[in-house]
Amino acid sequence: MKIAVVRGDFLSGWEMPIFEPWLKRHEVTLFLGKKLVGNKFEIPKGFKVERLFSPVDLNFGQVRRLLMAILNRLFIDAHVLFGLEEGLKGYDVVYIAETFYKFCWQAVQAKKKGYVKAVVAHIGENILFNNEGIWGRKKLKQEVIAGVDKFICITNRAKKVLIKEGADPKKIIRLTQGIDLERFRKSHEAHETNGINGKIRLLTVSRLVPEKGIKEMVEITTRLRQDYGGQVEFIVVGNGPEERWLNKKWITHIPKVPHEKMPTIYNGADIYLHFPVGSKTWLEQWGFVIAESMACGLPVVALDRGSVREVVGKGGMVVKNEKEFSGRIRELIGDIRERKKWSKIAAEFAKKNYDVKKYSKEVEEVLAECQK
């Protein structure tokens, strides 16, 4: 089977363990832009890569909101891959992400022209009628929804939204994403003491943008610091405009960490914090970092926004507001037995529910069925 994975400038290192097993049985080509946005990673050997120009490349690997707003209005959506339709000739199935990117529409057009047999879409979007404010975007989405053969929804919330937007429920398959459990796992000695050098290390891994709640977490941990003194340290991994809030001496900011080294970061912490306040156009869709931190045995305290409650499940603590968030952290800081209990619960939940090998096989089966 010839599989085309179309991601434009937004291929993520978190996705590669999903695609890698396919290389044993299929020819897999990644259709990308020239300048990937976000943390850089090395694409594993075996993948064919087609680099096509996209207007998003003008961001030079970053996301400049004003420039993107201009580009989106010029192209309906700036995620166009010039030459994509012709490039897809001869492929059996195209695997796209979401319904609102222009490259998704291009994949559907390639199918209409007979260049490909089928189009399958990964869906995480959980805001009803999102990304429809620009002229022409609603029509683009509806054409994609009508032309896709199967939708793989990674949460129940995403499935409900997609149905309300007009997708045929018979085309929707609900699958749960996974992570590399061989890489992300609890080390034997992690989280077993009263912190390192007497400190409790609170950790968050995130793009540093307003909707991720960085400012709010700094305010919350500052109050904790005032109550617990030098016992509390806050570690932030990621980069972005919200870095300006990380000017406290007791906050350790690590802008970039290679994905393969993240297990060490998780295992060096005591509690994982997730506070995605969201915005009008984004609510947490899944959160690989939640699953990764749980797999490494970190007790998780997370704000109930978007699909967070679905992903955390019974593996961590999901709270409704800032007061509850602070309260749960205090409970964990003050009681090592609670931390040990939730560490065990988190690791066992992740192992049971978030195996990327299982998810990869399930997606592969959907792709194979569609192209017959």
C-alpha cells in the first residue's frame, strides 16, 4: 500500500511512532512544507519526504499571528502545498489532519480527479464551527467533510463536534491515541523521595502561549512558593511569547529538549501541572504531554478544559478551577504517600490505555480498508 501522510508545516515528533511501524509493510511518504513549525526533530530513516512550498513557510518555522492572518485571507487557508494534487498521483490512500486546512481540500480534490483511492482524516478539533470566520473557510470545510472516506476521532468530544458539523456518523471511527510506552516509563527510583535535595519539583511542558495558562501557573506556583519556601521549584519546558512570565529565580526554564530526552525530564520531577485555559479558537484536544507524564509515573493535576477529562481519565486529578488546582497540588506536596499513590495510578492507567503500537495498527487497518 502506498500511503501519503500530508502534514504541511505541522508534522510533529509525537506522531512519528504512529507512522514508523507502517514502514515494514508499506511505502510511506511525508508531504511537508519547507519549514516545519515547532521543535525540530530528525525524521527516521525509511520515510520518503516530499517538501513542497507553502505560504506558511514565510513564518520561517515560527507562528507569527499577524502574518498568518494576512496569509489566511489571501488563500482562505495558508496551509496550501503547491503541487500537492499532482504529487499524490498513484497513492492508494492519503492521511490528513483535520478538515479546515487547505491541504486537506487538496487531498479531496486529488481523489475527485482519480489520483488517489481514498482520504482518511485524523480529527482532534473540539470547538464547534471553529476556523470558519474567514471568507470561504466554511465551504472548504464542508467539501472536505463530504469528500473524506473515514474520520478517525481521537476523543468523544471531537466526534460530537464533527457530527454537528455535518459528517456522516457511519464514516467516523473513535480511536484513542497512544505514546511510545517503551520510551516513556517510570524509572525505578523516580518520585520515591521527598523531592530532590528536599525540593518538590513541579513540571509543565508546553508551548508558551496565553491559551496554555503559563501566566496563571506562574501565579499559582508563586503563592505555593510563598507558603512552602524553598521546598517548591517550578520547571517549565517550552518556548514562546509567554516566556516573559518566567523571570523568577526559582523557576527553571528549559526552552528546548529533544523528544527522546523527555523521559529524563519527567522522571526528574515530582508533580505534573496542566492548566490549559484555552481561547475562542483553541481548547486542549488531547495532550501528548499528559499521557507521557502519566506513563513516567507523575501525579497529574489538570484543569478541566476541552478534552482534558477524557485524556486524564482515572489516571490523574482533573479540577474545575484555580482554587481546586492549588488545593490538589498542596495535598501532593504535603503527603509523599499521596504522591506515591497517584504515581502508581498514573503509570498503570497510561500502560493500559495509551500504547502507540496498538493505535498505529488500528489506524493502519482503517487505511487499508478504505483503499480496497
